[in-house]
Amino acid sequence: MSVIILGIESSCDDTSAAVIRDGVLLSNVIASQQVHAEFGGVVPELASRAHQQNIVPVVDTALKRAGVAREELSAIGFTRGPGLLGSLLVGTSFAKGMSLGLRIPIVDVNHLHGHVLSHFIRRNEDDRVPEYPFICLLVSGGNSQIILVRNYNDMEILGQTIDDAAGEAFDKCAKVMGLPYPGGPHIDRLAAEGDPKRFRFAKPHIPGLDYSFSGLKTSFLYTLRDEIRKNPDFIEQNKADLAASLQRTIIEILMDKLDKAVRQTGVTTVAIGGGVSANSGVRDAVADYCSRRGLTAFIPERVFTTDNAAMVAIAAYYKYLDRQFCRYDEVPYARVKV
Ligand code: KG4
């Protein structure tokens, strides 16, 4: 009999539902919340309210697009954390209620595991998936981690940021340039037309596999301040070069530690995940690096880089196969490590 999982994701500002049958994706619906744009960041209370409005139609659409009746579902997977508690509560409560009504189990998913396991989402049965062990560079607005993935439930953080995440570096520097939030995609777009060698910004010198991005942020800010003093139109006149140089620096920082991790572990497969893995430069750099070193690269489809329920459904699928269900008295958590 087929295993059909409904996945629900509501950890931040995207309400998403997805259906997978035996590991193959049937539907993935994402409702992104526009309500936060004018505030320059996600407003938690508005996010929970929007999830409440979106969750029923989003789940309904996911089931319809999949051509699956709710009675056919084997289990419901949901993001239990980390994320915004109010947002997580909406998805968690919905999953519990629906599972009680249908008398099927619920499976809780760690959002970060979901990002890592997004490479196991198959659109067709013969799509390739990574072989364990592999390294995943998880880079988002809240995380910058190098993870050694031994199995779907066995992940070790080899290195992580000691201050800001890579996404924050993109967003905060973009803000200094007067770009809208989130700035990462704007930097990506501008960088395509700029000279990446035009400006030099500080890079961290910390031992091991940990990251740091706060020094780069300060160096970017000071460079701009100095230049604006001499020429008030400096940013406007140099937007593309600034974006390209910033992006190059972030990529160099990311790749330096990723290379160290690959050498240390001797793995032959490298994957990337999280919002920043949508960045064209990051994707090219990882693909290039892997092809030069004869490694297998897994670069996710862009729709699976940001928050989505397909990754929750696939993570829940593996737990379901191992009968790892969630109790009804389990509650969401805001913070956790991988
Ligand atoms: O994984 P994600 O959706 O959620 C958080 O963990 O917050 O990641 C969002 C982050 C933001 O910092 C955003 O600017 C960044 O991913 N991002 C990008 C790009 N697309 C999204 N950064 C650089 N280039 C992009 N194309």
C-alpha cells in the first residue's frame, strides 16, 4: 500500500502544504505573506494571523492538486520548530486536529532537517538523491551551518556562525544600500551586472569550521560611510559593483570553510540548502567547486531553497517509515540545534 504524507510548514512567514506519495512529490502549495513588506521584516503577530487565514485553503489546494482525498492520507507531518512560536502553533494545532479527525498519526519535523532533506524530494521515481554521508551547507536568514549528514536522523554540525547568518549579511548590507527587505535577492540581481573585484571588504580569520559575518557587515558599512562623505551619490553610482563585491566576499567566506570540511571528512557529495542557496553566485561556486574536485553536487530547485512543505513531507516520510510518531502533548519549540 502507498504511503501518502501531507506536510505542513508554518514556521515563519510562508504557509505551505504538500503531498507526497511513496517519496514522490504530488503537490506543493506556498502562500507567502505580503503583509510584512512595509515593516522591513517579519512581524510575528501578523504572521500567526495570516497563517490562520491561509492554512485551510492551502491544505485544501494541496490535496486537490495532488488528487488525494484526505481519507487516503497515511500521516501528517508538520514543522514543530525552530521558528516563531505563534506561527508554529498554527501549523501544529492544525495538524493535531486534522489527525484526530482522520485517526492517523502526526510526525513532527525539525525545520532544519527539512532543509537538509529537501534533496530527497523526488518529482519522478527515478530522480537521483544524495547518498549518505554527505555535507550540507545550510545557509539562510537565521543559520549558516556546515552539517555532516550520516542519515536522515543523524546529523552533526561541524561548523556554524558565531554571530550573524549569511542571509543576515546579505539583508543588512542591502539595507545600508537602501534596498528593500529581504535584500538578498536584490543583491543577487544587481551583482549580475557588477564587477566583483571592485571593492574589498574584511573577511574573518577564525579557526576551525565556524563562520562569522559581523566583521564583513561593519566593513561594508564603514566603506560606504567614508565614500558617501566624499560623494553623496556613491551608492547610486556604484550599486552593481558594491553588490557584486559583497556577494563575492560572502561566497569566498562560505567556500573557504566548506572546502576545509570536505577535506577533513573526505565526503564525496556536497549539498546546499536554505534561502541563501537560491543565490546564483553561491550555486555556481558550489557547482564549480564540486566539478573541479570530482565531487557530486546537489543544488536544490529554487522553490525548495526557501520555506516549503515538500521538505517537511519528505522528512516526515522517513520518520513515518520508522514509526517515529509525535505525541499529542508535544508542543512547538522556538529554538533548537540540528
Ligand atoms: O531559509 P529562508 O527562507 O528563511 C530564513 O531562515 O529566514 O532564508 C531567507 C534568507 C534571507 O536572508 C534572504 O535574503 C536570503 O535567504 N535569500 C537570498 C536569495 N534569496 C533569498 N540571499 C541571496 N541571494 C538570493 N537570491
